[in-house]
Amino acid sequence: MSTLPDLEHIRDAAARIAPYAAVTPVLRSARLDALAGAELHFKCENLQRGGAFKFRGACNAVWSLDDAQAARGVVTHSSGNHGNALAMAAATRGIPAHVVVPEGAVRAKLEAIERAGAVLHRCAPTQAAREAAAAEVQRQTGAELVHPYADARVMAGQGTLVLELVRQVEGLQALITPVGGGGLGAGCAIAAHGLDPDIAMYGAEPAGADDAARSLARGTRVADFHPDTVCDGLRALIGEPNLDALRAHRTHIVTVTDEEAIAAMKLLWQELKQVVEVSSATVLAAVLKQPEHFSGRRVGLVLSGGNVDLDTLPW
Amino acid sequence: MSTLPDLEHIRDAAARIAPYAAVTPVLRSARLDALAGAELHFKCENLQRGGAFKFRGACNAVWSLDDAQAARGVVTHSSGNHGNALAMAAATRGIPAHVVVPEGAVRAKLEAIERAGAVLHRCAPTQAAREAAAAEVQRQTGAELVHPYADARVMAGQGTLVLELVRQVEGLQALITPVGGGGLGAGCAIAAHGLDPDIAMYGAEPAGADDAARSLARGTRVADFHPDTVCDGLRALIGEPNLDALRAHRTHIVTVTDEEAIAAMKLLWQELKQVVEVSSATVLAAVLKQPEHFSGRRVGLVLSGGNVDLDTLPW
């Protein structure tokens, strides 16, 4: 597989993960439709196994390995949903998972990763230290690196949610996902346009981590980047192949402030009764902020995850 | 219809409300199954229209009226989910709804009732004042009283969720609902045993509002009753016909403390990613508290509603 998957890869991924992943429901709300002036269809990846879409990509990566490679296990560096997803995916195949986590990561998340059966490897909280620690695990164990987003197997897995969504919602006209590293945005854009080139693709980014918007605007990838946002799931720098995919699929990025994302999060909890992360809420915030893109249209919104610390809500 | 509905009434109700009510999903969690040592199937009435099961009963009552009666409207006394549900149900038929609300009721709830198009009538916060105010509205308008739970049409409507649940979950062995006034418990027991007399029926009650448990134990309805519980949806006194139904269907009541209900609420938010009321969480608290009733069984748990004030969470 090259650096980007195609529709066939995404279809293969869907078949590969079907025994393990959930087909997530699509929810609607008359009140949110009225607020947006559009027909909103929320794809509830907070109800995916592990509480986030990340399980799709991790599971596809794990089950793409041949038996010899699988026996040596998988490794990643992520203290968030991808680390947990890879641990859970490895467990479905009964293979070792190694997760490199920076000092200072949230304890509840680490406990979840350990509960899923992964070995934790601690490192300093810098990108260089994470990559060095993961490389060291690879060297010692022969484990396969599964990058959180700059990996065609991972993008293909994330794109599988679109295959479900177009079966669940006929005549989708626009689709919006949160954008962090861009695994979700790239996978979804490739899947959507593989099925229907007329679906308009949108990404939602926090203003404090708008590197994808700036990278698309200036034509090259922004690399001097210091994220400052409450949206902890969207702090990653957009990946190089991910950026290529967003550009190729004419993804329009809407940036929202943390305050807008938090207000949208509360609306989603109140109206949809779904526990979703503030990162997920950026998609609703974006639709409410730039209604000219969505007005009167049938819009899919990906609620990417629901792993929230209930003791420190942002409002 | 007599004071209690039968299975045919519940089937009629299902047909009557089908154009308006949601078929709510059933969710599961491997972690909660492991904690309970049972197979738990959560019927998500928090995703019902209006955010609670109450819409089922209210909608059935509204659409049971003949045209002449319907034109005069409906009235109830409830500042909670039933008032909102009746307002929304009346709107589906385009008829007037009057809701008597006690002084001091939560403003957000009153705004929702008004948004649904009902006329609010304020009264003093006592049972006698509520009933007098509702009778006065009836006298002036000819509106039909739709009691929140001691009404066969309402019970039949609530029971429709069981018709869905048995289609969604094969081989259900036990079913547990929260018990307040008993409209939900009665309707569900009648529906469940109409379909399969072997389903064991359970009710969950807060220890500070355990009048159903005490009434069943002593054989007559407890009427000297001062509820003291955080479970605001379960403070009502069990209705007379409702108590009859619980007794006839051998409903075993499990009482849980407020602390147990709050802990279960948090678990449901974390693991199911569902915003549910503390009243709803009593069912999970009960299953975790008395596992001897549920161990190894396929259990349906009714998550009755999700209308929560997100600014004052109980943990």
C-alpha cells in the first residue's frame, strides 16, 4: 500500500475489522437541525469500541500484518485514544502491544491502556523522546510501528465509518470531521469521494491548533507549531500524506475557538444525550459558525470520541 | 380501558405512537458486563423524543382521544419529563396542552415545556395545589387530564418499549426499570409477561423514596411518604393501579442509596457514553448491588431518561 489508501483498501479494511468493530449508530436532533438550518446526521464514534473512531484504524493495521510480523507485536507512541485502540486491537489478535507514553499523561488513560493488556513504556514528554522510545522498542522486539495517523492502514480503517454512514444516510451532501493529525479526515475524504465525488468535504480545527488550515492556505506543511487548545485530541501536527489527501479532496477547514467548541460540546450532551469529547464538538461548532456552507444541506458530522474526564468538564 | 392495560392495549399503543416516537437503540458494554457478571442490554430511552420514555405514554394518551375531546386539549400537573412529553405529544396532534407547574420548578424544564407549545399554569408546590389547579384548568377548558402514571393509556404507552426490546434482544431473562409512580414498571411488566411469563421483573427504587418496596412488603399502599433522594424522577408516590400491577407481576424491588445511584450514573456516562439521569442509573446500581438476582443472566435495563442539568452534576 502506498502512503495513501484507495477505496478498495477501505473496503478491505471494513471486511477485516467487521468481526471486532461496532457499526456505530447515527443520531439526529430536531433542535440542532433548527439551530443549524441544516439536516444534521451525527455518526457516533463515541460508541465505537474503546470510545473513539481510533479502534477502526488500529484494528485494520493489526489484522493487516502477516502471522510472523503479528507474532512480534505492535508499538506506537500515544497516550490518548490511539494507544488504547492499538492495545485493544492487539488483544483481538492475541499479540503483544507496546505503547510509549510521555511522563505526565492522564492516569485514567494509562490504566485503560494497561487494562487492555498493553505494555507501557514511559518517556520524556517530547516528540523526539517518543519517537526514540518507540524506535528502541522496535529494535528490541521487532514490533511493527503503527503510527497514529500517517499510516495508510490506519487511514483506511478510519475511512470505514463512511461506508457505514452512506448506507445509513441516503443522499449525503457534505461531511465534516475534526482534524488533528488528519488520519480521520484523510480516510473519510478518500472513502466519501470514492463513493460520490459530489460530497463536499469539511474539516473542523481548533483555532489554537490550526496547522492544517494554515498548511493548506500557504501550500506547504506548517511544521513550527505549538498547539494551544483545550481540544486534546486535535493537538497533533497534520501528517504529510494526510495533508496531501485533504488537498486532493478539496477539504475546506473551518477553525473554531475553544469557547465555541465547549459550547457545542454542551449542546451535544444536552440535545443528543451523548458524552462526546470537546475535540468532537468542533464539528458542530464549525457548522454553527459558518452556516453558509451547510444551510439546507444533508450533512454528516463525525463525533470522533467520548473519552472524557467527568471530574474536569470544561464548562 | 380499565385501570390497567393488557398486551393488546400495548400493541395498539405501539401502532398509535409509531409515526411520532423513536425506536430507541439498545447499547452494551463489555466492561459493565464484566462488573455485573451478567449480560446487560441497556434500552436507551434517554434517546427517546424529549429525552425520556415519558413521550411514549403521553403520545398514546393524546392519540387515544376522539377528535372532539382532542380539540379541547390535554392537561397535566408535572414540572418534569411528563409535562414536557405531554406538551410535545399534543404538538404532534396540533391540540392545546396545559401544564400545571409548581413554584420553584427548574427554569430550564419550564422553558422546554413552553418551547414545545404548552400553556404553563403556576401553583403552590404541594400535591393538593397541583391537583386543584389541574381541576380548574379542566373545568375552564374541558381539557382531558393525563395523569403522569396512574393512567392505563400512559402505562400502555410506556410498555411499548418492551415490544421493541424483545425484538432487539432475543431470550431476555430479566428486566429492570426504575420505579417512581410506577407507570413505567407497570407497563413494562404487563408487556413482558404478556410476551413471556418467564421474564423476571425487577424495579429499582432509591432508599429515600422506597414506598413501592414498603407497600409491597406490607401489602397495602404506603401513603405517608416524604421522599428524600437526589433521584428527582422517582420522588412520586407509587400509584394504586401501578402497585397492583407490580404485585401481580411479582416485581422484586431493589433499593439503592443515592451514593450508589450516583456512582452508577458516572459508570454509565463513562462506559456507555450516554447522558442519563441519576434516576435512570438506579437500575445499574441495583444490578451491581444484588448480583445474586442477575448473575449469568441476559438482563434488560431501562435507561429512562437523559434530562440532566449539566451545570450541577451530582459528583
